[in-house]
Amino acid sequence: MNHLSDVIATRRQFLKTSGKAAVVSALAGPFVLTSRTLAADGPALKIGLVGCGGRGTGAASQALHADPNVELVAMGDVFEDALQNSLRNLSRRPSPPKEGTPAPDPKTIIADRVKVAPDKCFVGLDAYQKVINSGIDVVLLASPPGFRPEHLKAAVAAGKHVFCEKPMATDAPGVRSVIESAKAAKEKNLALVAGFCWRYELGRREFFKRVHDGAMGDVRYVHATYLTGPVKPMPPAANRPATMGDVEWQLRNWYNFVWLSGDGLVEQACHSVDKIMWAMKDAPPLRCTANGGRNVPNNEGNIFDHIDVFYEWENGARATMAQRQISNCLGDNSDYLNGTKGTGVIKGWSPPAIRGENSWRYAGEKKDMYQVEHDELFASIRSGKPINDGAWMAQSSLVAIMGRMAAYTGQEVTWEQAMNSQWKLVPDNLTWDAKLPIEPMAQPGKTKFA
């Protein structure tokens, strides 16, 4: 069996090198050399979309805006209605300009480059493979994260550049698969960009660069919040059509099932976990404990609606992650850092700031971070220096999963336990008509670590 410890630096290895100039992150320039450079005025890059929900549709739009010489030529989803709705939205042309106003730049009208023929619209559990096999150059993976490891493995095996939405998996076996796929992508000189969009936000890049350069001294504590409402409440079982099978029912309500979403901590608050890891220079935590549970009944769903995680590093630094998805409660999505020479604050969408010996507040350029992801992805493909976010994107996903493991069991979970866990959530050989009983919700103190 392959262990994450074989492909991700151990804590001790990281701590020996973290003070050196070779720290790897988005800050240090993520490009590696490749033998293939694609000229912008050459053949159009062909894009395929896997997962046609809101995030997938947004990713396709951003990809088309990132490079004027790309075309969307294939789409796949398990549901025909989701695919067709996405295709309509992407194909919609802007309204004619009002009299006296300039016409839009033709290069920004992405509808002209949506060229998805009916025979390149694929539906079903195998739609991802059909998109990958359809003659594309770049694939956008935006299905529910339970499918991410399988889809990424197939894309890299087929030699495709990849945009891979967060999180990368919902269990540790899936993360191990992602790590192997990321290694293979690097060996094949393929781009692999993660949907951890905050790493592509200009203000946060500058903030964390200053943190890593010592503006706050040594980081001793990080508190991150992801306090919001429910994404998609689970409908009652009585709403399920008599003809709808187990697999379709769970996929229609995917956010409420841990094998598909990973729970709120992993699917949404993974962004905040990733920023904790960014603050810690991507050194994995030594251990964690957590509290969590379900406050609001969720019918058949089996995810918690709140989890608080307490991470500890080998050097004594700590971080807390407060996640909640309950209506009519205080909302907050912020990051608070304490260092030996100052504090750092990223309050919601406000500009990041440092207070102390080296006080600073970001006042630089602002760009849509979702667009920057794709701008840099396609620029890296064109330049022959493909980005590969593989190691840190998988590691941040596992740190979130580690926190969920601690919350579900009520036990301390170490990094080594998380890396080598056999707790597999995603079913093997899934078919549309399979019987798929809903796993009971975890009970801290009773649910066992695997």
C-alpha cells in the first residue's frame, strides 16, 4: 500500500527546510519546466467540463475568458437537466448594447466559443470518461468531491491538463489516489490547478508572503471561521419519487451525504483549513481533536452541521477551525493570526492587514480570484511551464478530513493515522441501479476510527 508519507514531506523534513528559500507554495512561483509550449495563435485548446452545476458552469466561463483561443467542446454530468441548463447559460449571448454605448469586445463573448455538439454531451456515471476521451486538451473537474480521485486519475492517465475543484477527496484512500495522480501529472508535464481559490487572490498572496517573510515573527496561533447557513437542506424522504433509486436520490442531494461531500468542514470550510496550512507554510499538524454534531434535524442526511477542530503542530503552534452551517446565526468567514511580533487579520472580504512592528494593509490590485486561477492555468500551459498544485492541494484536503475524523469519533487523530487511514467512504463499482443504504450519522464516542 502506498502511504502519503511516501510522497508528502514528513513534519520533521518540512521543519528542517521551512526556513530555507525553497518553501513551495503559490508564493514561490509554482511553475516547472516542460518540453511542450502551445502558442496562443496556434490551434485552439479544447476544453471539456465534467460536472455541470453552478461551480462547473462558472469554471467553464472563467476558462473561456482566460484565453481567447480556447473552445468548450464537450460536457458531462450524471443528469441531463444539469448539463442542458449549463449549456444554455454558457451559450447565452449578451444583450445588444444600448444606443450610444460601445459594443462589447468580441473576444469577451464566450458564447461564440461554446461549440458543444449534441454527440459531445455525455450523461451518466461514465460521462467523465467520455468527456476525457472526446479529443480535449484541458478538463475541468467539478463533480461532487467523492468522485474527484477517480476523475483526476482518468484525466492524468489520458494526458489532459486539469483544473480540479476543491476538495480533492472525501476520504484518506481518495487523497492517496490524488497524490499519485499529481505525481504522474508532474512526470507528464501536465498542468494541475486546484480550486482552492484563495491561493490565487492577490491580497492574500501578498499577506501570506509577508507572514512567511517574518512580518509577524513566528506564527504561534491561527483561528479561522467558516460560519454560514446550510448549502442545500435535505428534503424529507416522502419527497422522493417512487421510481428514483438510491444512487440518484443521493446524487440529487449530494451535499447531505458524507461520501459525496465530505461534510461541511471538508466541502466548504476546506478553504479556511487551506489558509491555516498556508499560514503554517504547509507543514502538516502533529495531531488534532474536535467537537461536532447535528443541531438541526436533517432527515436522511448524515453530515454534521457544526465542527470545531483544534490542531497542534510539532513546534507548539496551534490553530482552531470553527465551522457551522445553521440558519439564523451569526455569519463570519475570517482568519486571525497571532505571531511573536504582531497579529494578522483577514476579516471576510476586507483587505488583509498586519498590526505590530511591521504594520501593513493591502492596497494593491484587485482581481477576481476565480478568474486568476484560470488565467494562470492557461498561461502556464501556453508558456510550457505548467502549474502543479498537487502536493499542497491534497494535503490541505487531508487536514480537513483529519478534523472530520476527530469530530466523528470524538478521539484524537494524529497526522500519521490520517495519512494511513483505511476509512473508505466512497463505494466501489457504483452503478445507477445499485442498492446504496444510507450510512447512519456518526456518533462521537461510538463511531470508530479506521
